[in-house]
Amino acid sequence: MEMYRSHVLVCAGAGCISSDCKSVQQALLANINDLRLDNEVKVVETGCMGPCDLGPVVMVFPDGVFYRKLKPEDTREIVNEHLLKGKVVTRLLHSPVGSSEKVVSFNELEFFKRQTRIALRNTGVINPESVEEYIARDGYRALGKALSQMTPEEVVITIKESGLRGRGGAGFPTGLKWQFTAAAPGSPKYVVCNADEGDPGAFMDRSILEGDPHSVLEAMAICGYAIGANKGYIYVRAEYPLAVERLELAISKGREYGLLGENIFGTGFSFDVEIRVGAGAFVCGEETALLASIEGQRGEPRPKPPFPAQEGLWGKPTVINNVETLANIAQIVLNGAPWYASMGTEKSKGTKVFALAGKVNNTGLVEVPMGTTLREIIFDIGGGINGGKKFKAVQTGGPSGGCIPEAYLDTPVDYDSLNELGTIMGSGGMIIVDEDTCMVDLAKFFLDFVQDESCGKCAPCRIGTKRMLEILERITSGQGQEGDIELLEELSYGIKNSALCGLGQTAPNPVLSTLRYFRHEYEAHIRDHKCPAAACPELLTYYIDPRACKGCGVCSKACPSDAVIGEKKKPHTIDLNKCIKCGTCKQKCKFDAVITV
Amino acid sequence: MSSINLTIDNMQVQVEPGTTVLQAARQAGIKIPTLCYLEEINEIGACRICLVEVQGARTLQASCVTPVSEGMVVRTNTTQVRQVRKMNLELIMSNHPQECLTCPRSTNCELQQLASELGITEIKFAGEMSSYEPDYSSASLVRDPRKCILCRRCTSVCENVQKVNAIGPQERGFNTIVAPAFLEPLGEVSCVNCGQCALVCPTAAIHEKDQTAEVWKVLADPKKHVVVQTAPAVRVSIGEMFGLQPGSVETGRLVAALRKLGFDRVFDTDFTADLTIMEEGNELLQRIKEGGKLPLVTSCSPGWIKYIEHFYPEMLPHLSTCKSPQQMFGALAKSYYVEQAGIDAADIFVVSIMPCTAKKFEAGRHEMADSGHQDVDVVLTTRELGKMLREAGIEFSALAEEEYDAPLGMSTGAGVIFGSTGGVMEAALRTAYELVTGETLPALDFHAVRGLEGVKEASVNLNGTTLNAVVAHGLGNAMDVLERVKAGHQYHFIEIMCCPGGCIGGGGQPIPTNREVREKRMAGIYNADQGMVIRKSHENPAVQALYKDFLGEPLGHKSHQLLHTHYMPRNRH
């Protein structure tokens, strides 16, 4: 193996790709070649490192120097100064929000320092297209251990004792699922990886598939051994083309190296994996809909029981595990159940990956032990709210979850604590909202999402979520009526109690939780026709502050409905009968004279 | 396995393993309302009306899909259960046009009935309604998606019973619509027009194409000589339109009612059913003798014909070239009958009363005009006839029985049993046996081909030659039989009827048509056969006269011209 004195890791996660890391990488390579350093310095394209808002990001090892927000032209300096002369380029280092101090190493950043990366152990560290790099980091050792030193029953017991619960949302104990499937009569059995990640703002699974695909394949093979299956399917959404590409490559490499396929490691155990690409339906993340889709049927849930462990794919016993769940498996097998169970809370063991999104400074991907408080995640790791605004709430669990207000920021995060607060862990999306967000509007956003993604099979979800959305639209447009809140509550409880699948049963959660914590905002919309966050355009009234207005006339010219009147150089006024509340005047005014109430 | 004990509404109930909570409740005499549920056909838990509380369950459970378990505690009548059932029904109704007064299914609508049973007095959840346009493209059926409550019964019957898959859920969420793939018009896809979807629809989202106006118009036209033919299966079901029991044999009153409506002549399709036996029976014997294409497959059922044209075009040579009895009748009415009666063929109008929606399509096939005119002008279903009789104020059950007109009203018991699965086969065997052996059949009833079993086989010894016969009803079973033929099974004669139970279970029959109703109508058919003086087609004197005076001989030149047809391969999609 060739030796290099320095490795430059270029993050090629989707966030960095969209901030054009490819150009940065090309420039980096060109500059390295120019200085003939290509025998000494190796550039590695990795999966997502996590701090997506800082992209494109690059780490230089062995020191772990962390450069952020790079432009292609910055690379010349990095190559000239850092890689050639060993001098860190200070101006390209990161200073956390509220600090002017430049931090050199990624290890010193709160964002990385407070994380415990198990599922993400290789993501952002290795080249995901290199099976050798995966193997170099203990890859496929767990499979070897399971096949050569453990009985299938021992593997199941290990996973059970680790306390690992399903990371896709519902939190069902993984080992129990494996045990049920192993014990179920019927053959053949199947292992299915659910990679139909679809919550708005969630990208944990994509990052793992793109950054460390072998960790999923290895885990599927271990599961296959444990339950007696020789075939696995990965159901991945079509919107993840890079994940599909890297999985395909990983599968073919796995077969080539004898890590998948017939007679793995000469043990007589055979296991192979196929990819099935989804067609863009959120509901296919629901396990029975997912199975229907793999079978070539319309992706619709069916009643349970029978559960997939008894009658799954093509009616055969099937384990369905989410990507992140699987990404933990190899580490648990290698390090033992007690090691994993030593992390986390009483009923929620290990770590959890969260996708931070919304009004937080450090948007991106983080992995922390269960039981970490929301405050640590949002403020210490996430760097707090951006723009100096005030935290209002965090939505967890995507459209199936709910919001948590400031009063509960010190709650240790685990499956049960979130349930008590009226939300769910879900797949790990955390959308942080600030004081400018209207909570009725937030609930409307998620209801709009679920009613659009409803498969249409059962009546409460198909029609009920539509009716809920209509009521929310009414409220946010100032047409709310007395009794609307009660109607929303009646629909919410009815749908929760009677929908066929998890999508419908959890669809009212965003409404219920915003009603629980922010009922006054609903009431203000309905009774006072006011949006307390000043976010619902139809409930705003535009005024011009005569003290601030210079009479420049810019707003008057820009107004599409000729609602702004006034003489030049004298304070203008808005004719409220003509105003269509488009907000153009407010955007155009250089003197902040246009105010909304 | 031993039985399972559970508690429903504080009652101890003991049922077989595998029973659903709904079935268990019914066995215990507890009524749970249902909407999308259709026993053995549609058990998908979609409407969420049959909800019950199951102790320990996180949410209410749909009883139609929840299996019982030992020690289960179920409550079917709690405040929560009633409230959520009502909410779901109100939601369904909030997207259903409130047009009951003008709806073709008014007073026979399960949604209407359920709203009354659950005590719905208002719909709290007004909002946007589905706006898909009705589809009039089919010759047989009309789809009105606005009235569809997406119970999926139609798609289940189309997919699982008929295995045609012409319609299914398209789009998603609130925009979900039951329609052909890519929202193609029904008239342009591989729908076979069987109308089983219309039979199971709880509302008027799929119904027969109503052609009663055309018949009213022609009945009022003094220049037209309007004749009507009645299919065998109509006589045992028409009474249901007037509150009589399924299977009640109403031949005489049916004739009287049609005369009252104003038809000039009331004839019977049973006559041409007998004729079919003469032609098809001889075709079979000829094929056996001359080494023709075997097995021979019956061609009476127009849904079946369109099915084989779409899905097994390579097997079309197996089909008998005989037209269906309806079409033979039309061709003879406009040739033989007009000649005898001295009427201009342009002035005669032929109406059929059929248990069938596919017959509407069949009557419109271009090749069905061998008389020089379209052989059959309008086809009405049993339901449409019932509607006309009601509109005319004819009190069906008070009518005195009357006889069919001669000569096309003369028939035998063999003609009647065409209305049930196995009937064509039995009629053919009665005749073939006597034609081949020259002996009188010792026992007329062939029980092996009767009943609701999906595929029935029988072997008959004809003068030392064994004739292997097979009977299938419902296209899913038909498919099985065709696959057996492909796999090399040695059959000589196959009877296929498109609809489950045969024509007694046809898509044009009164609603409801379920297993129990089918069994009763079938019993009615065999009762009618028993009551006939002549029970063998070749003994029908009017048929004998027809050959003597007009056709010459079975499979003769004139027969070929008027009574036989050809088929066309169609695309699968």
C-alpha cells in the first residue's frame, strides 16, 4: 500500500455537493499536481461529515485541520501554505457563532467534540467507494465473527441484549424483531433494508448509504445469518441517485471480494442483496406498503397482523430494518451488547443520529448518545438560533411528530421522553423554529405534506387529513370560525384512533402538539384575526411609520396594486382597501418604515 | 386446533381459529356495521366503519380484518366506537354528492342505508369534493367517480375474481380514483363489460348504461314492430325487483309484464338456447369426427368472448363459432320471423332482457348484422326492466301468468338451464348422448356439472367414446382451465360463463347478488327445468320446424350465414 504524508478529506455529501465541492476538489487536485505533491498527499472524497451549512468542507490529516466554506480559489493557498509548508491557513478556519477565535482542529469544535459516532463511524472518514477503506476500519470483521464464532441464536441474543431499537421511527426492539422472524415458520426468509427516508428535513439514512454503504450490507448479511435468510432487498427512494450508485458499487465489490454471494468466507452461508428503487411515495416507508412496492404492487399499507415477521415479502417471514438501525449492527457484534447498552438511557440504548435543520446555526448531521438533552443538541452542538433570534420550538419526528417548546429544552432525548411530550423520536429529524414562525402555519405545512402523501386507501386519512388541512388553511387566512379548534381536535383524535397505518395514525400529531403548547396562537388567528408571529400574510396589516418614512416613493412605485399613496418627500400612507398584502413595499423600503401588525 | 374463546360486549364467544372479530360478532348475533367489506372478496379494512375497541390495542381495530385471539376482549358499542364510526362515515359523505333523490341507486344504496343506521343527521366536515368527470365510453357501464367512496370492492372483484384488472386505484390521497390505468376510458381498455363491479358497488359509482329511454321511445312508435326476448336467468331474478324471493320462478308474470309494457311479441331466448345446442352439439361431434380443433369451448357469454380475445387470442380457434343465443335470436327475428309474419325487416325492433351488461357490448359488435340489420337493437338488464315496470306502475306480483308467443317463444328445460353455470354443458350432454347413441337418456340430470364450485369436470361415455367435459364460471376459473388446456389436459368440451354462478350471477342482475342469492336463483333455474314438459333441445318442435322450413340442417349453409360468427384478437392493454 502506498504511503502518504497527508490525507485531504473532501466532504462529498449531498450538502457539500450542492455548494459545489466538486470544483473545490478539482482545484485542489490541480494545485497538488502543479506542485508535484501527488505522491505525498492523497485527496479522499468522503461521505457527509455533518456540518452541512459550512460546506464545502475539507479536513487535512494527520492533524485534523478543518477548513470550511471553501471556494476553488482557496485551494491554492491551502496547497501552498499548508500542504507544502505546513502552515495552517487561518483565514479558512471556522470560528463558532459568537466567538472570533479560529478553531484549528475539528476535534476542538463543539459540533464534533460532543458527538459519539457509531452509526456514522465511517461516514465522512472513508472513501465510500473503496471497500478496502471499509475493511481497514474493521469492516466485515463482525460478519466474520458472527459466521465463525457465533450461532445464529447468539447473534439474535446479542442484538436483543444491546437494547437497540428501530431507528426508523417506531422504536421496536430490533433483536425481538429478529427473534420473531427467526422463529416464524416459512421459507425462504428475507432481510429488507428500509431506505425510503422521507421526512422533510431528514437525511440520516442518505448520508449513511452515501458515506458508508458497506456498513448496511454487512449488517444485512449478519441479520440474514441470524434469522436464516439468504436474500436481502434494499428499498431506496429514487430521489437518492448517489446512494443507489454507491450501493450498486458496494454490492458488486462485496460480491467480487466474496463478502456477499455464495459461501461467504467458506462457511457455507450465502447471502446476496438486491436494490429496489422506490417511485416517490412517502407512504412506502411504511413497512407493509414497502413490501407491496417491492412485490410490484401499488405501494399501500395493509392491516397488521399478520406482521412482516410472520408474513412479509411474498408472504414469507421478513425482517425490515431501517438504514441507521443496520449501521449499528456490526459495531454491536464486534464490541458486544454490554458496550452498546452502556450508552443511552434506561429504555433507549446507544446513540441516535439527528438531522438539524431550520433556524439553527449548525445545520447538519450529528450523532449523540440517547439521553442527551435537547438544549445540548440545539445550542451546544447546533450552535443556537441563527440571526440572534429567539428559540420557539423544535419539531421532532417529522410529519408524524410534534413540537417541543422552550420549557422542555432540558429533556433528555429518548423514545419515551419524547412520547410523553406528545411527539416522537421518528427517524431523527429536528426542525428548529424561531419566534418568526407561526405554529399554526407549521402544523399546516405538515398536514399539507401528509394529506398529499396519503395513499388514499383508508377514509380517515384520505379525507380526514384533507379536511384538517382545509380548516388550517381557513384559520391561517383569517377565515377561522369558533368551533374550528374543536373540529380539529375531533378529527385528530378520530384519525389517530382509526387510520389504517402509522402514517394516518400519526398525521394529526403536529396539530395536536401545537394545540397543546401554542393553543393561544390558534385562538389569536380565529378570534382576533392576528398572527402572533406575524407570519401569515393574509392576517397582516401594513402601515407606514410616518416618522421613518422619507417619502422617497420607492414603495409607491413598486406596489402592484397602487395602494401606497403620498406626495414626494412627505410620509406616505397605505390604502388598506387596495393593499393585497404582498409585502413588496416592506421589502423595497430602505428605511424600515413599513411595519406589519 | 381447538377453538378460541373471546369476550364480545361482555358475552363469552367461542369461534374457530382464523375467524375475524366481525365474523365472531355475527356468529354471536352482534351487528357491526360495514361498508367496504365484502365477504371473501374485499377484506381490506379501508373504510374504517367496522371499528371496535380491542382491549390492549393502541387504536380502534377494523373488525373485518382483525383475527380473533384467545382471551381477546372486544367492545362494539362504546361512545368512542360510535363517535369515530360516525366521523368516518361523515368524512366519506363529505366527499359524496348529496344527490340521493335523483340517483339510480336511491333506496338501494348501502351508503344511504348506513347513514340512516348510524344516525347521521348532519355532515360537519364540508370541504372540497372530487371533481372527476363521469366516463360514458363503455357500451355497457358508466363510471361516476364523484359517487365513488373508494371501498375497492369493484377493483377486488375485477382483480381477484375475474382477474381482468381493468380498473384499480389511480393517483393517491384525496385525488385517489378507481379507474383504468393512466385514467384511460373504460371503453378503450381490456374491460370485458361483465359488470361484476356494478353488482358489488355500494353506491352508483359504477352502473349499467341505462337504455330504457330508447325502449320507451320505440314502444311509443306505432310504425315499429317491437319484439322482446328474455334470457333464461331473468325469470328467476326479476321478482327481486319487486320484493319477491330470489329464485322465485316468475316466467309467466315476466311475459305478462312485458306485454303490459307494450311489446308486440314476447319471445324467449331459451328458444335460441335450444338452437345453440343443435348447432354447437353438431359442431362438437363434427370436430371430434373430423379431427377439428379440440377442446371446443362455448361462446354464449359475451364477457368471456371479450376476455379470450384480449388475454388468450392464441386460443380463439377453440371457440365455438356459434353466436350466443341472444344474437341467434336477433338474426332469426330479422330473417325467419319477419318472413313468416310478413313484416319488413326494417320495421322490426329487437329488445333483449338480459341478466348481463356485456350483452350490450355484444349487440353492438359490427359483425352481428347478418340479417342485414343490426341483429339486436337494444339490450336491457334485469335491473333496467324492473325500473321500467315500476315507472309504468305495473304491479308485478299481482299479475296473472301468461304464455310466450309462438314460434320464438317455444323452449325446453334444456334452454332454461343455460342461465346457470353447467347448464349449457348439461343441455349439450342431454342432446349429444341421444344423437350419438340413438338411445333415450336414462337420467336427465347431470349433477356433476351443477353447483357453485369454480371448476367442475365430468366424463360421459358416448357409445364407447369418453367425452371429457369441464365447466368453469368466473374468469379467474376460466383462466385456470385455459392454463390446464395449455398444459396438455385432454378435454373435449368446455363450458365457460363469465360471471360467478353463470348468468344468474350476471352483472345486470338485481342488487344484491351474493353467494346466497346465487344459490337461490340457481335452484330456481333447475326448478323451472323440472317444470318443463320437454327437457331436451332436439325435441323442441319449434326448433325442428325451423330446420324443416327455413334453415335446412344444423351447420348448413343458412345456419352458417345467420347463426355463426368469428372473433378478433384484441390487445391485452
